[in-house]
Amino acid sequence: MTRKAGSVVFQNVRKTFGAFTAIPDLSLTVEPGTLVTLLGPSGCGKTTTLRMLAGLEHPTSGRILIGGKDVTMLPANERDVSMVFQSYALFPHMNSLENVAYGLQSSGMGKKEARERAENGLELVGLAGMGQRLPAELSGGQQQRVAVARALVLEPQVLLLDEPLSNLDARLRRRVRTEIRELQQRLEFTAVYVTHDQDEALAVSDRIIVMKDGRIAQEGSPRDLYETPASSFIADFIGEANVVPCDIVAVSDGKATISIEGLRHVVPALSARPGRAKLAVRPSAITLEPADDAAFPGRIRHAAYLGDHIEYEAETAGGTLFIVDPSVDRLLSPGTQVGIGLKTRGIAIIAE
């Protein structure tokens, strides 16, 4: 249904609001046919970036290109993009078919053709036969899909999604994000997706751009960001991580031997050099052993049974560790002395 997917390029874009600088200097590229997520905490600049791409804000300086065309100062209606808003913005007095056809008719398309395109759009998102239902007669997930269909039938070069799942409950959010990802991969349209939800970003993205204070803190594939965070901020923001001090004892053949409170372990070296460093350790990468069998002692401070896993907090000489243990057959009570071990995956030296 969509026309050829377009690229997105920001070249040294700066955005100020009076004396406040929201975006100091932003350069990024979104390749055609990919889904790229702008991820970050509130106030990091991700929504301002999306609004500039949509034409709802204009940069103070720099250039924005869509499909190779400079759109920096073009108004929203002259850009080849469609946007799915956080609130869905469906007309409550129109049924689903009329909502999807609205943009087509507003652009001058005949009523019959617009209706046919709208029906195809609803079928595309799995809502065939539901065109006569009003938004109030649809579930939250169905309303969200109507909003996506309304955007897609305009055949934009780029689809923009602003926190599209924030109004859904957790279970529905998981299902709908899968539907969005499958739809994007099947139709191969370019999508720029904004969220503050790390799990959502990991689940849907080809590439994630993590923003902090209007700048790019790190960008890469979900696996790259999770397994090789470039800073303590990234390590803690992309999934939870324990950031602990360590000593890099030796580096050889792309591997580093590190020492934490006497426990030695081998991890990917990247650009590490011998000396003091910080280590990002995922909660699931920590093992709990009998106290006599490990050189890294700890004491259970808190335990919480959550059905398919147990969450622990353990006090160690290097600080408190958060641990996710899949072994639900045992529950270690607070005060229990344990030995801390490390798995092979889920551990990375922080480059900062």
C-alpha cells in the first residue's frame, strides 16, 4: 500500500525555545524501510525531535531532509509523513471507515476511491468488517490500529508514532507492539517511533537512538545497546543494570580479565585497558551460590517471589546488587550469606 519508503536525515539541527536550548546539535540518519526508536526520559528532546520531523515545530538552525528533499521550513501538510498520536485523535462521531477515509477525502480524493482505500487499510491492520463501528465501540488496541490504518492509507514516505501504546494496559501493549512491528516489516515502510519504555523500544526497533539532554547518548541495535552500553546512563536505562567498580587485570585477544572483590571473570574487552573501570552487570547475569564456594561474598537484604522468578537485593562490599534468579524452587530469606557468581552473558565493561 505504501509508496517507496523514504530516508530521514537531521543535519546539525538546533532548537531553542527562548533562552532554553532543547536540542543543542543533532545529526542522525534513518535508513529507508527501517523502524528507528527515539528513546529517553522525559525532557530528553525526543518529542521535540519528532515534532520537528512532522513539521509541527521548525528548527532554529540546521536542515531536515525526507527522502532526500529539504523539508526544514515546510509546513506539516506539505511533508510526506503521517503521524499516529498518543491519544489516537479519532473523530468520535465517525465510524472506523470514515475515520480512515477522512485524510484521503480531505486531500481531494473521490468518496468511492477513498472508501475502497480505507477498507483496504482496515483489512491491512486486521480490522476487516469492522468499518461501521464507532471508536467508542472498539477496544483500545482496535482504536490504535484504526489510527495506524488512517496514517498508512495516505502512503507516506515516513510514518511517525508518538508514544502509540501509552494508553493501553500492559498485556495489550505487548500484543499491539508485536502487530506494529510485523506490519512494518511486511510493508517495509520507514517509521520513527518515540517512547520512554525501554522494553517497547527493544521489542520493535531495528535501531534505537537514546537521547539525553537533547543529545544522542548512544545509538545502535537493541542487542548492541543492551550488551555493550557506552555509559552508566545507558546501562541503567536500557534494562536494569548493576554498575560496579572493578579492576581490569589483563587484556588479550579481545577479552579482558576483570576482578571484583577477588572474583575473577573474563568479559569482552572492546577498547578496555588495564586499570580501574566500571562494569555493567545485568540482574539475570548474577548467580547465587553457597557462601563457601565463591570469593565474592554477599548477604541477602530483600527477596520477592514473582511467580516465574525471584528478585533479590544482596549487600556486598561493592554496594547493593539487584539480582533476578529463575530458580523459584528455593527462596533465600533476608540475612542469608551467599556467594556471588557471574554468568558469561549480560556483563560489559563501560567505556566511559
